Amino acid sequence: MYAYQQQKPLKQRNLHVVPDKKSTVLKPVKKKTNPIVEAFRFFVVLAFLSAFAYFVLPMSYNSLVKNVFFPTLLPVNTDKQYHMASVEYSRPVEADIYSIAFPVTNYLSNDLFMNRLLLTPTIQKTHSEVTTMYHTNEMKGLKSQLLGLMREYPMIKPAIYVWEYENGRFVDINGDKLYPAASIIKLPVLVRLFKSIEAKQLTIYDDMTLTDYYQSSGSGSLQFARTGVKYSLDQLAKTMIQDSDNTSTNMIMSKLGGMDDINIGLRDWGISTTYVRTWLPDLKGTNKTTAQDMAKILYNLDNPGFLNINSREYIIDYMSHVKNNRLIAAGLGDGALFIHKTGDIGSMLGDAGIVYAQNGKKYIVVILAKRPHNAPQGKEFIVKASSLIYKAIVGD
């Protein structure tokens, strides 16, 4: 009676007893499958996988995989309008892996946490220290001459920004377009250094030890110097600007906290388009700027609310002894003083600075010129453009 009661629920679970000489084995009863139902399931799964492959995979490839493994293939999008904290501003947007990994780097205000930029509760900051040039009339005659010069050099794609101090007259040709910054990016690095000194985070006498970790190819002699030698920040800043030394630049950026620290400073100053993304040498031109941004930084070198007198004296001293005088400086008249920073990565040649003429005229000039790699026409264009600008503002 007991054994029968145990067998009854087993049968209810579609199990039957197969007698064996040694033991009793319970085997499940196989259910018959419906081929129509199985075919329907197969086609549903196939449709889902096909839709995933058609819609999701290409999007993931273009927005992530392509950005990680092939960043140089990405195009630069056209200008877009952004609205943030009830303040509209325009900036060129470039899709790449850096903006995916650190999306808040384009905001006006950022803070640093564990070496990463984070969005602060208030997106907009009031940049009370930084002022913007006032603009009156565009110098149409000069602009026409520069456009004519551009037609003589069709292989050169320049951005030109000129602003004169006396009356606020200006010329702007592609001034808001993003260009590779090359070594001109060393100007905001220098300013960031002195802003940190003013904040008492370090001093100009602090030193760093040169190691092979910092030594970088390209311009400058520290790449060949003996390692283990200590250099003061004054020495590193001087060689960064005057010799355009890449090794000293990377040492200074490392001392400041890396590339993110430079970008934080730029955003804090109200410079919304210039950014650093690569340690030097940046031969692919991933560090970007605009002629307008560089002009704004140059303008604020004289702003006592932005830099104190000691910082300005150091910066002007460095920039007045730049050894490369073959670009804008070569087109200036006799006796003109030019404080500036040059840049050259082969495909882009540029110069940015402030001209002080003997007759008291003073103006900012930034010329960034895309060119066929190392084409001498780039240098010729910049020298001739500089001469036209000097004659139009200062006179013969």
C-alpha cells in the first residue's frame, strides 16, 4: 500500500517506472514539439538579431569603436548653437573619444576630482578677471587686401585675426574656426603656470628633475639633455617659450596637474573652444585653438585683474625673446617689438602675438595657416600678410 501511494504522484508528473533487474529508474517522458511554434520562435529571434545588427552595431561602431581605434578619421562637425544656463554661445563641436570619455570638458565651468573633470552645480561662471576686446569698425580695406593675398595662395587655408588697441578696429577671417594649435598651445600653458603661482600653489623657483619619461621628440634641446638634472620652473618656462621646447612643456603640464588642468584654466578664463588633448609633440594636431581665443588670451596679458605685474613681466620677457622670428616678425617694420609664440607641425604653421610699433601703435595679430605638409608657401603667406597688416595700421 505504501509503494502504490508513492507511484501515483510520479505518474502525474509524466514519469514512468522502467523495471530493471538491479534497480528501478525514473525517466521523463519526452514532449512532442510543434514545428510551427519552433519556426515562429526562430524567425522572431532572427528578426531581432537582424535589427540589432542593422541599427545598433553601426551606431556603436561610429560613436565608440571608431572613436577609440580610428580617432583621426572623424570629421569635424559644423557649428552648433548650445544653450546652457540661459546663456547661448557658439562653438565648433568635434566628435572624438575624449569628449565621449569626458563629456563635461566643453562646459564653461569644471572642477577636478581624481584627475577627471566634473561638472559643478552651476554651469556658468562669471569670468570677472577676463575681459574681451571691444570692437568698433572692421578694417575693410585691409580685409580686402588679405583676401586678395589668399587668392594668390589657394593652397593655404588661413585664419587671421587682427585687433588694434587705439580705436578697437579689427579684421576677422575665419577667426572662430578650430585649427591645430601646434606649439602656440604653450601660451595658455604659460599663463596657467603663472596663475598657479599667483594662487601660491607653487613658486617660480620650484624645480623638477628631468627624466627620460618627460623627454619628447620635436622641437627643443631638452630631449637630448642628460637625465637626473634639476631645472627650475623659470628655466623650464623660458625654454618652453623661447626654444619651443616640448620636453619642458610636458614637465610644466605634469607639474600643474596634467592636460585637464590646462583645460580647467581655459574654461575658467572664458575660453570655450581651445583645448589640450595630447602631450607634445602633437604632430596630428589634436590640440585645437582659434585665432579669436589666442587673441583674447594675448589681450588679457595686460589686464591687471587677470595677471599681476610680476607675472606679466616674466611672460613678456619670455615672449619677447622667441628665437623664431621668421613669420609675423619678418613682415614688421624697423624698430617694432613683437612678443609672440609660434607653432609648426608641418601641416599647420602659425604665429600669435602683440606688435608694438615705434610710433606708439599697438595691435594683436594671430595668423594660423593650414598648408600642404612643410610647403614653403605657408611661411611666405604669413610674412606677406604681416607686412600688409603692419602697413595698414602703422604705416610705411
